[in-house]
Amino acid sequence: MSNNIKNQFKQFVAPTYGRFPLTLDRGKGSYVWDSNDKKYLDLGGGIAVNCLGHSHPEISQALSEQSSRLIHCSNLYHFEGQSQLAENLSKRIGSGRVFFCNSGAESSEVMIKLARRSKQVEGRFEIITAENSFHGRTMAGISATGQAKVKDGFAPLLQGFSHVPFNNLDAIRSAITPATVAVMIEGVQGESGIHPATAGYLLGLRELCDHHDLLLLWDGVQCGHFRTGSFQSFQTILSDQIGEFLPDAVGMAKSLGGGFPIGAVWISEKHSEVLSAGTHGSTFGGNPLACAVGNKILEIIDRDKLEENASELGKFFLRELKKIQSKYPNIINTIRGIGLMIGIEMNKEIKSFDKKVPTSIQWVSALHEVGLLTIPAGDSIVRFLPPLNLTQNEAQDGLDLFEKTIKKLTS
Ligand SMILES: Cc1ncc(COP(=O)(O)O)c(C=O)c1O
């Protein structure tokens, strides 16, 4: 890593992130190169963002064409790309309308504001979320998030959130009060290491929400956009029972723009007038460049059947990872996965590892050495969140590099 860039970061960039000592220079498809021209297979996908890999030529072209036509025009006006993308997203979820923002945390904000405003006259405002959830880093986002570490030092938080164990209907039932207005969950908890909701939980949750007149808010920021093999993960989890379940709002970001910043919230028709003119807004939300990219990505995913690829490759990864686990049962504790959202819980007892640094970080660093990018989660989990257009050969290369690293660290 160049000392110059390292020093510039140290002196001028706010130290909010723990960064690996890698300087990435360029990418193509599923690969990236660092400033020393070392090549890496990217199974991290920019934390579930680069859904079509790096520098997809059709995305570059869509951006370039849109930028020579209209880069920004403000939400004071209509323009074609935004309404097209709204229709394109809605038709994949259900009858409803879309609010555009710029990030996942902003999509959480929208859902929280939507829920509060919908029942304000009744004096209801409390939202139940899950323990170990993650909903973004804004004040509302950290208040909603069920992890103490993200809240530390930011009191007083936004009031009215309670956190209960995930996949546990009784816990939700006992947390409901006369002031409850909504339940907010991720379909697959991502940041805490890939924990999918069960079908029974989702169906029970819908029933509970209907019974108590609560909004069911769905954070699909990480698990959405075909990552699990369907547009939204509830469609994967429920498959043939999908007719019985629909959230009241779905938050999206990350893969929605494949690397171009965009967020969105689909709001069911029933609640679609709650955020009326003047109640919420965003200067850049649904900007022409972001929408051009969003529409192009959906076109490519449909055309190239990447939904199926995510589902098939997800099964391939699980099968092959289990084979590696059977060879190294003391190194891999558990493997969890749904489509291209895979979490591998690694053993913490590696002789050469520093006890003071989380095991997940040390595994991910060791994988960098052999040319593989992955994403750490929690203390000991390595995540694969690769592009949806990854090939089986690339997946196999990644598995070989993963096994090679295990072999190296355990021999
Ligand atoms: C489930 C979920 N919600 C919200 C967010 C926040 O998204 P952003 O970083 O775009 O604000 C994330 C980010 O990791 C996430 O995984």
C-alpha cells in the first residue's frame, strides 16, 4: 500500500472505519486490482452492493448516456427514469408506490416516519425491532438497530424502540403495548452474520400485525434485490405461501444501484398517502443518474436470468463449503446461507491469530493474502456477498482460495 495514500487517509479522512491495508485501483467483473497490480476475486461485492460486479459496460454506458442528457433536475419536476423505476420495483412487490432516497439508513428513516405518521392521531409511536438487527447509522437507524455497540455514546436516542429476539413470535407478542405502531425486521439479518427469518415467523408476524393494526416494515437493504434468489427475501423464504404475506413497506438500497448511491422504499397502497407532499423529501432521492442505473440493472438481471444464477450458485456454495467443513470440522463451526448471502462461522482458536483482534478480521486479512475479498461479520464470521453474475468457475476459484487459506493456517 502506498505510504502517500495511507498518510493522506490518516491526516484528512475521518477515522470512522477500520480499513484493511489495501488500496484498490480498478475492477472488472468479479475481480479487482490493488495499486500494486495484485488481482483479487471479489466475493464481498462491496458489502452486497456490486450486484453486477465491477465496471459493467452496460452500466457505464447507461450512466454516460444519462449524464449527457440530464444529470440532476430536482424532485420539483417529473422525469421518465424515476417513474419507470418506481413501476419496475412495485410490480415485483405488490400494489404500492415508491419513495426514493440515497442509502439504506435513509430507507429506514422513511419507514419509521411512515409508521409514526400513520398512527400519530391515535398517539401510537413505538416500533419493535429484533435483537442483533442492523438498520443504519443515522440517529433513527441506530435507535432501531438491536445492537448496543452502535448506540454507544449517542444518548439520548430516538425514543420508542424495543428489541426482542429474532424469529420468536412470543417475544413480539409480549413486547406489543397500546402505543405500538410497527414491527421492523430484516428478512435475513446480514450484519450479525446471515440469519434468515423462518417462514412460520413471517406468516405469524403478518397475522400479529394485522390483529393489532401494526405496520410490518421490511428492511431489504442487504437481503433484497435478488440476492436470495428472489427479488425480496420473503419471496424466497415463503416460496409457495407467498400469497399470504406482504409487508406494509420495503426498504431497499445497496444492490439497487449496483454501486451508484440510491435507496428506495416501497409503500403499500393502503399507506401510500401517509407521506403526502411536504412531509418528507430528499434533494438527490431518485436522481436521473441513479434511476438510469437502477432500471438498467433490472433489465440485465431479467435478461441474464441472474435471479436463477443467485439461487443455483448459492446452493453450489453451500454444498462445496460443507465438503470443506467435513475436511476441517475444527476450523469451520457453522455455515449459513440463502442464495448469495453466505455466512461461515470460523473457529477462534488459530495459533497464529492475535487474541485481541476479532477472528473474523484476521480470517478476512488472511484471505486477502491469497487474493480473495470477503466481508467480516461479528467476532468470527466470514461473509460471501458476491455479484449475482458470478460464474460457477469463479465460485470454485473462491472456494479453492478459501480452502488453501484454511490449509495454510492450520498446517
Ligand atoms: C439491513 C441493513 N439496513 C440498513 C443498512 C444501512 O445502509 P447504508 O449503509 O446504505 O445506510 C445496512 C447496511 O449494511 C443494512 O445491512
